[in-house]
Amino acid sequence: MVPSSATESAFCTIVTSPLVGTAVLSVELSKNDIVTDVDVLTGADRPTVAVLGDHLVDPFADATSAGLSTPRLADDLGAALRANTLGVPDYGVVASGIENNRMATEQDRGGPAVLTRLDRDVLDLPGITTVVVDTGLEDIVAGTDDTTLENSYGLLRDQLRAWGIKVVFTTLTPCDGYVPCTAAVDANRTDTNTWITDQSDFTTPTVGYVDAEEAVAVPDPASTADPPVLMLNAAAAPADLDVGDHVNLSRDGYQGISDAFDLTTLGPDA
């Protein structure tokens, strides 16, 4: 049922009094209702950070073990901000990822491409100032070459900056050992990472990156390449960063990437 703090109309449920702290809004939906959006407005005009992507690869395939209910980067960054003792404000963090989603290609089980849904899922967010781009590995594993992905990244970066939004890329994590991740696919991944690590622009709105690969990768001991091919760390906990399919991250894997962030970089440009 609808609580006293909310009113219903033919089109939406509107909260009319603030919910403070940890609160639950319960609304009864009919079988014909569709939830299209939930907006949460914080006090004091607090900035919003969007994590664009969920770092899941082929989550519906039989060969993968993607943790669909595992806390991901957005969850970990939000927790880190709430617990930090560095004086970094507790920015709102929004998970703007979709399972099986890609940068520029529509998917039946993955929805509109990132570039297609940008207005709806990022630009419409209240107070959006920073976007963490944590997507692209799914495209590479599916056969997208590095040049095509880099062009899509460039379009995304330019659109966000045109709206005054700061951009933080994450490098693509290893996929060595996952059958679709051939040597050619992994070469596209590493070439894309070279492009990402060139994305440092201190002109506001700024562009930067976090090296997610470095946070979770170790050399493959079976590799004869020089330098050796990188793989997800699968050592004993808490270094068990591979969920078991050699491409998707465990709970500790997501935490490792979150720990690589300098929380001060999530805020708006000064």
C-alpha cells in the first residue's frame, strides 16, 4: 500500500514528505504497471556520481558464472564514501549498468546500447557531476575491435564533457582463460587499455582513469609471451578475484577495483 508520505496519480507515485535516513517506500503495483525510473533527491544539492556499466560479461551464458546479485563497483564506491574518514563528502552513487549491455550495439538481452540510453540513464540524473565508465569488456569479448570501441568511448566522453560532466574511465580487466577471449581478443583489450590510459585531461570538465586491470591482474604462469599474458588473480581469499570463469569478477574483485579509486576524484571539478 502507499504510505502517507506519498500520493498516487495515473502516471506516478510522488513522495510528498521527506524520508530521512534508512527508509522504505512501499507501493502496490498492478500487473499492468511498469517502473521506469526512481529519483532520489539529496539535501544540500549533493553531487551525484554515476557508474556506467556493471562489469559483467556474458551473464546469461552457460559458460559464465557472473554473480548477478554480487555487490558491484557502484555499491562498493557508495560504501567507501559513507565510511571514509578523509573528509570526502558522501556523494550519491547511482548504478547505471545493465546486464549484457554494450557500448554501441543493441542487445535483445541487454537493452539499448550505452550511447543510446545516455540521456535517460545518466544525463537525466539529478545533480550528476561525474561519470565512471566501467563498461567495454563485453564488447571486446563479443568481437568488437579496439578502434571501434575507442571511437565509441570518444563519443561518450565528448557528450558527457559537453554537458559539463567529469569522466573517469576504468581499464578493461583480463579475460585470459575464457574461451571467447582469444589472443586476438586479448590484444584488442590491451590496445584499448593503452587508449584509456592516455585519457588524462585536466581541462574542466576533466578526464581521468583508474587502472582496474592493475588492481585485479597477475601474470599467467603458463604464458610464454613476453611480457606474459595477464589473468585474473585466482589465489586464496581475499585475492580470489576470479569468480571461476576467468572473466567475471568475484566480490573481492569488485572491492579491489573500488580500493584503487582515490575518492577525492569522484567529486565535481573545483
